[in-house]
Amino acid sequence: QIILRTASVSLNTTNYENDLNAILTAMQQYGGWAEYQSASGEADSRRASLTLRIPADRLDDFLADVKQIGSLKNLETSAQDVSANYYDTESRKAIYEAQRERLTELLAQAEDVADIIEIENSLADLQYKIENLQGSLNRWDSYSETSVVNLTLREIAVSEDKAETSLSARLGDAVKTSFREAGEFFSDMLIFLVL
């Protein structure tokens, strides 16, 4: 099977430079590299956008480490099986290569100029198709061996981080209170029914 795996990660941070370095260090530790990297913004509002290539067999480990950096806002992964397209492309490439071999033999035997020109044009067309198909195979090989991780690191002010934490805490407390009150309600109902 030829499986292409990708991931999208969004992180918030109050320690931008250290967390960015931690991401790049983890990338190197797992044998990956940065295919694209950009940064924008000013202090307290900087943003880094990275496209990383991570060996496919190390992707899960890399993501587990990255999730511990900063504050995770979003993580999505996907896997695409391109096996059918891959093997179909291989088959078409083999057919074109067989045609190229036959035309090369005909070219060696041709004596008429018009025939030679026609065969050469056909060979050039076949070569173009073969190279395109080989390019597709090479890309699939590359993407099956190294997964793509699109990662965004956004710097936020400490006050904003505290506000988000406070909101999460309030939501958590509200949920706990709701469950507690529901439990008390059903407990009272049970006593009422028994009486």
C-alpha cells in the first residue's frame, strides 16, 4: 500500500522563541527538515508558519512531542491511500516504455526521411509522457516516505493566556456543577418516589 499521511497543527505560545526552537529541535531529532518556513508580526504577536517533512514512521512520535509545546489549539491528521493510482501509473509507464522500445527499433530500420521524422516525433511524445508519469511516481514515493506537517505557532500575551485558562476553568467548574446538581435532583426524586 502507498499511504500519504499529513498533519495540521496549531499552537499558541507565550514563549515564542523557545517554543519555536523546541519544534525545530524535535523535527531534527526525528530526522525531518523544514520545507517552508516564514515568520511575521512584532513582539507579543509574532506568528510562524512551517511546512515540515517528517519520516512517516516517526510522525506519531513527533506529533506527541509537539503537542506538549505551548498550548495546543488544533491537531488534525489524514491518510490517503493512493495505491490504485500508483500502480495504474506504473502500468501506463511500462506500456509507453515498451512502445518506445519498438519505435526505437523501427527508427534504426527506417530509411525514408518522412518516416524518420514521424517516428522521432512519436518518440519525443512518448518520452514526455514517460517523464511525467515517472515524476508522479517519484512524488508519491517521497510523500509516502516523509509525511507533511503544516504547523502554525502563534504568540499571545501572557494576559490572554491567563484569560483563556480562566475561561477553561470556569467552563470546567460549570460542567462539574451541572453534574452535581443533576445528581442531587435525581437523588431527591428517588427519595420522593420511595416516600
